[in-house]
Amino acid sequence: MSLVPYDGSQFPTRWNLNDFGLYLSYQAHRMYFWLRHVAPVVATAKLKQMERNVINDLPFVSQDGKRDIKRWLGHYDPSLFTGSIDGVKQEHGVYQNGNKGFNIYVTFSARNLKDTQCRLAIYFYFSDGTKLRDFNDSYRTTDGQVFAGEYFTPPYDNALYTDFVVFMPVSELHMSSGSYNLCFDISLYDERSKTHFATSPSYYHFTYTSN
């Protein structure tokens, strides 16, 4: 049955079977279109107007459920991001693309960060806590501290990374010949807000020696 001859704006004045069938078909089609395409947009727009505190006060909804609602509505809330650095290992005297350096293996967790781009950052110091300074605008933070890092994007709400590796060229430590006691610490942050959600509990020490 085609709806083309009937534009849906007229209410049948004479209730013959054909007109009544056309009228019902048009109204059913309009209702389907509204439910299929319009209602979800309206519902989402209304829900997005809800303040975060309203979602937090929803009864009979678990904390995980409230978090998922916020994520579905597009809320970005770095206060929900948590994690921990659970283990660190060092492997010295390795080469990558012809550069001598060392690998730092980090075991860590990231929670409530599914599909959020993050970074593992390693900051280098002298043993007394003085920052190592960069001199070639490479492997550095914005304030000029020697730094190495790698990006990661957790695929789950509770993600565990085992032996996540970061390579550090020894040339980027910018040390002159001799032997030096150096150290580093580690931080995890989300790339969008630069919010650090986990830091290492202490410095990790190593000795740099060059002739």
C-alpha cells in the first residue's frame, strides 16, 4: 500500500476502509520514524542537561553504573581516573635503532580510563633530586627536564599492563665523561587534561658511566 497519494495532513472525513487504512499506515510510519530517529536524540539531549550531582544521586544505581552513565552522556571527569605503579625493572646496555641506551619496564594499572589516551612519563634526576636538564630539545618536558615516555590507551575500565617498556638513549641524559649516580621517577597521566592519576612511590636509582 503506497503512502504517496495521502500526505497525512487530512483526517478522513468519510470512514471508508481505504482512507482509514491509509490514515493508520501514515500514522504508524510517522510513529516509527519518531521512535527510531527523533526520540533517542531528544532523550540524549535532555539527559546531557543533567548535572553531574544529579547522576551521583540516582537511587538504586551502583557507582560503576553511574560512571557508565556519565561516560555515555559524554561527561569527561578526570577525578574518576585512578591507577598504580606496581613494579619497575631496568635493562641496561641495550640498543635501539643503533642508539645505546636502557629499557625501563613498568607494571601498572589504570582504572576508569577505557579508550582514553594516556601517557607513561619518566623524569630523570641527579641522585640528590636535582632535575637533569635537556640541551637539544629532545626527550624533554616543556620546562626542559630530561624525560622519556610512551602513549597507551586502556582497552578496559580496569586495565593491567605488565612490563610496559620505555627505551631511553644514554646520549639523551647529556652527561659528560665519568660516573654519576642518577635516578628517575614515573607518572601516569591522561593526555587530554594532563591530570596525573598515578605516581611511583619512590625514585629508582642507577649508575651512569662513560669514558
